Amino acid sequence: MIGIDAGSAAIKWFDGEKFGTGLKEGKSFITGVSSKTVFVKKSFYPVCRGSQLRKMILNDVSADTGVEAENLTISFCPVRKEKKGCEFLIFIEKKETIDSLDRSLKESSVITVDIIGAATAAAILYGEEDLTIVDFGASKTAILSLKAGKLKEVEIFRAGFPFLKKNRTFLEERLVPRLEGRVVIVGGGALDSEFMNILKEYVQSLEIPEIEIFGKETPLYFNAFGLYHFRKASCKAAFKEFSLFSSEFFIKHRSALITGGAIIFAATILFTVSQFFAYIHEKKNYELISKEYKKVVGKVLQEKVLVPEIQVSQKLSKLKKLKSFLLLDKPSILFSLSGISKSVVEGIKVLKLEGSAVSESFRISGYANEEKSLKVFTDNLSKYFEKVNTDKVKKVTRGIQFSISVSGVKSGV
């Protein structure tokens, strides 16, 4: 078994003895997809397990986002259980992202979220302590809250530590207030001394874990270590489950599977009357829940609901415009702002920035001390945007007045 952290620019792996970067040859992988593109939500359902639970969650997510169910993949785990049902932590990703990762790894056994590895590693190292784990990656920051060693809350920001170093306001207002209690820092940001010095100005008590096998590189391989121990995870949220009858596994455990099959067959023959009545009881409960579910869906759709799966899908087809409104297929506006911020050099003063996140186009106005500074600024913008047009250049008393239009954020930047 090999734990693979595919959640950053460099893929990291750990096989229990060795570790490294890049794709690792092997047969059985526990892979964590990048949480920077994953959406997280919490929801309560009247059932805690069963084949219908996944359909209920998927339909709810599809209705909330306006994206058709067949284009989404979900994973989830319970975080709170009550008599009336369970509260779930739900992770949402585009199906094409999971399918693409599955094809590239070929033999991947399980695909989950990279932060599940972080939560698992924390539970192994710190036991049942209450912790706040912060994964500062190059392009995302994930904040995890663990209570008694179990994952309870997750919040993801599409802003990595390079962005946070230059944007202290975002760091102060959005992230620092969430860093309470015992705070453990992992990810690439934990190894950036400049960033850690900035962070310590706001949070005095910070811990960077160190596992003997990884040494000072522990923050980089923290998630891969946890993914390798996925079987110990309290939250086993997986987009792709383990395949029992994969050739290698079946051959290796053939005797155990045959014995287990014989036991199951014998148990089926010895099915008792009490178990039968328990089944009848559960069936009645399900029918009651299904009836209430149809009533609630009917109120939302304002029509009588007989087949929710079909009627909800038909209703959603009329609301496809919501998909573009929510910008689910658009990059975060932080990518655009980050690209502009990184392009600014000495001698450039930006006075005005206006634009639209929908069209991914912005107009930048300001002053340059000299033509050389303006040229470097324009060249830098070309690294982050598909189109860069200089609309206005005028020599004035303060230097060179300019107005530049940019549009189309480049992918992979």
C-alpha cells in the first residue's frame, strides 16, 4: 500500500519505509486529491447508512449547486450521531477531476481528499487531543478542527502561503481568527521561514510536527503519511472505494475470501425469524422517511412528487444558468488578484483596479516612474493572463500614466 498526496504542485508518496516525490510505481494506492478544488458542506439526514443515503446526498448537492448529479462525485463521513439521524461532513468534486486522476494512476485503489491524510496523521501522532491543523499549501489553505482525535470541521481557502505573505489583510481577517487552541502547521508553508515569522506575529503558540523517518521534511509528507494509514482514519470519506476483487488482492487472499463466502452462505441459510421482523421494521421506517422526503421535495418544487429522482432532475435542467452564476467552472477571483499583485515591480503604483470575476477581465490604472518599469510590469502580466492590452500611456508630471486591460487567467498558474 502506498499513500500519495496529489494535493500540491509536487506529488509526494510514502510506502511505509521510503518516501519521495513524483509518481510511484505500485499496485495499491491511497490517493488524496487536492482540496483546493473541493467544496465542503455539512448536512443532517434522517438515516446514517444505506444505499439510499448517497443518492439523497448527491441529489441535495446537485440542487444546491445547480450542477447535474452525473457531473459530480461526493464523499462523506458522519461527524455527529443522534436518535433522529446523523450529521455528515460532505466533500464535493467534479467527476471529471476524479476520473482523470484515476486514469493517470491506473492502479489506484482508493481516492480521497488530501486533508483526510492530515486528519489521520494528526490522530496517530497526537491521540485524542483537541487540535487545529492548518495545511498551508502553495495554492490553498485548509483549516481542520479535530475533537478527541476525530475530524469535525473543515474550511478551505483558495489562497496559499505565497499569496498570504503579500496580503496580510486577508491573513489577519480571514485566517487568524480561526486559529484557536493548540495549532499544528503542516504543508509547504511550515518550511518557509519568512512566512512562519509573519504568522508568529499573530499566533504565538504554533507547532510544526516532526516524524523521525521524515525529519525536517515532515510538514511536506504529513498528508502522505496519514494517507498510508488510511485504514486508521476516523473519517473514511472516499470518492473511489477499494475494489475487493482486484486481481492482486484476490489472488493474495483467495483462501480467506473463500472461507468468508462459505460463512456468509451459512449465515444466509440460518436467517432467523427475529431478523426477518427487524427487516420489516426497517422497511416501514424507510417508507415513512421516503414519504416525508417526497413531501418536502414537493413543497420546494410546488408540485406533487412521485419520482423525486426524475422530477428534481427535470427541474434542475431549467436552472442551468445558475451554474454560471455560481462560478463553479470559473477560477477563484483570488487567482486574478494574485496574478496582478505578483506582477507589480518597483516603480509601479497601481491606483485603480476594476473588472469582473465572471468575464475574468480587469482594467489596471496607475503611474510608472519610467518606461522600463512599465515594460517589466506588462511582461509580468503576460505570464498570468491570456490577453494584455495597453489602452493608454501618457507622460505626465508624476511619471508615465497608464491604463492596461487584462483578461483570461492562464490555467496552471
